[in-house]
Amino acid sequence: MLRKMDEMELSISLKAIRIAYAYSVIFLFIWWLYDYLKTGFNSLPFILLITQNLILLGSQTFLKWKMGR
């Protein structure tokens, strides 16, 4: 029922993921900037933006370390 993706499908999927991730980062940054200029303090978009990027960096570091063993 489920099959492995070939190289072209994998490439398309990874590009789509990158575009979706970039969209969410830009959206959260604009939302945070709007809230920060309006209220003067950091709110939920800032926390989401920071934690999302920390998880990305952490998982990349872990996976590179794991593949290096």
C-alpha cells in the first residue's frame, strides 16, 4: 500500500517542506513584530518562532551526530 518515494518525489517533498517552513517563519515573525510594536512585549508568536527554530537546530545537530557514529 505504501511505497518508498523515488528521488524525484523525495526532492519535491523536501522543497515543499522548506517552502512551508519558510512561510511559517515569516508569518510568525510578522505576527510577532506586529504584536511587539502594538503591546511592547514578546508574546506567543515569539515563543513559537524561537522554539520552532531551536527544535530545528537541535534535531539537525542530533541527526548529524547520529549519522556520524
